[in-house]
Amino acid sequence: MLNRRTLLLASIAAGMTMTHQRAQAKAAQPSTPVDFDVPAHACDCHTHIHGDPKTFPFFAGRVYTPEQASPEEMAALHKALHIERVVIVTPSVYGTDNLATLFGMKARGANARGVAVIDDKTPEADLDRMQQEGFRGIRINLATGGINDPSVGRARFSAAVERMKARGWHIQLYTNTPMIAAIKDLVAASPVPAVFDHFGGAQAELGLEQPGFPDLIELVKSGKAYVKISGAYRASKLAPDYRDVIPFAKALIEANPDRIVWGTDWPHPDSTIRPDRKPTDIAPLYQIDDGRLMNQLPVWTPDAAIRKKILVDNPARLYGF
């Protein structure tokens, strides 16, 4: 029986994918050249695809609606940044529909991996298929919906561990540092890796001793958790270099450079819940200079060998490149 996934894959195979005119492009492109030697096989470990809503309809329960961001725009971004590999993460706006992510992965072939969003209704057969397609983890997004109840976080993480432990996928979490403190014992006991988005949700203005950040450092040091040093603009208000993030990046890298990965968070969606904006209103993408942001990596870690771990070796191990 033909279904939406089958038709989409057929259209990709036939080369009949949707096109985006550059005049309509909204997603940011780097304006600052990368100023250090990027090692071969470097990986951007946190990106999203926002497809044409006619082909990839948004989840009715979403809290924001992003502008479009295409695989072609992503390819242009990574060409400018000298990035070969990519991890595409299903954003909250699609609920448990991972087809836009798959669309982006197919455009990059063997150089792409995916992180899916599932629920308790997702059958194992779907996960088997996603494994073949290149998905290597699932995401629990607590931050976008403003979920701060520790009992919810603990229940969702525990359920994810039960689903993933036989499969060996990782569990990616977008949350805040108090929630990390609340689930620390579960992460420490987990048979599968936990991967925390965007500096673990730390806020630079609150300092290194903010509740939960020392717990994150401990989990990283023990090897039980990975952290994405990504989306610095979500941790700091000090654009464009986000200098107050430097101590956080250095602390995480020093804790365990084998458990750190890097990502752009392109196309930089604005998921902020605002009283003057309905979930169906278009939320303009943040215009972040990813070249300038990437140039912070040598500031965070001047050692080229450690940068290679962060950009190449750790992603290859975690995502199975």
C-alpha cells in the first residue's frame, strides 16, 4: 500500500524534491569566514529541516511556527563552514512526524544521521525502519513546551531508556539544568547514552554554580552524558560572540573532551512562547552568523587535537558514521 513515507521516498529517488528559490530564503547563511583549520569529516551535530508545510504539515499542538529551511540552504551553510557531516534533529513543530528530517537526511546521503521524536504509540517496526534510514537516537524536548516538573522528566526519560536499551540508540534531551539535577541518578544508571542539547540549558548570567550545572559536569566527567556545545545564543544575551559562555564551554570540555560535540542549531528557530504571538503565526528565524559562532570553538579549546575529538571523533562514535 502506498503511504506518505513511500511517496516521499519515491519522489526523492526520482529527484522530484521540492525546490526553494534563493529569493525566498529566510535561513541565515554565514557572513564571517571560518578562521581555523576544520578537520576532515567534521560534523554539525544539531540542525533542523523546516519543509514546505504543504508537503510536511506541522503538528497541530505546536507552540510556534517557523519559517522554512531547506536541505539546499543547509548544504550551502556547511560548504561555507567546511562541514562534511550532519545530524538532523526532528523539531517540536512536527510532533512525532519525522519525514522532514528524513527528507534532509536523504539529501546528504551517508554523511547524515537523524534524531527522531517518538511516543508510546510508535511501533518497533517503525524504529527498525528508521535504524536502516540512519536515525541513531530519540529526542525528549521538555524546554520548548516549558515542562519543568521533575516527575514528568523522570517518567519520560525512564520510558525512553526502556525503548532504547535493546537498540543502543542515545536519548537526547532539551531541558534546563534543574531538570538535569532531578534526573541525574537515572542518567548515571542508564545503559544508553544521554545527550544534552545547548550547554544543558545553562544560562550564562547565572554562573557556573547555578543549580544543576555541577551535576551536568559530573555526568560528563563520568562519561555517562554527552553535551552539545551548541546554540550559544540560547545561553547568553551577549551577541555576537557570547563571551560569557566561554567558562561554560571550557568547564565542559575540561570535564571530559570525549563527551563533547558541537552544533550550529541551524536554522535557529525562535521557539519562544509569547503572549502577542499565536502558535500559528510565523516566527522569524534568528539571523545568527554561524561562521562567527564557529570561530568561538578555538577560543573555547585552543588545542587542535581536542577540536578534532569534538568535531570528528566523538560524533563518529555517537552517531555511527
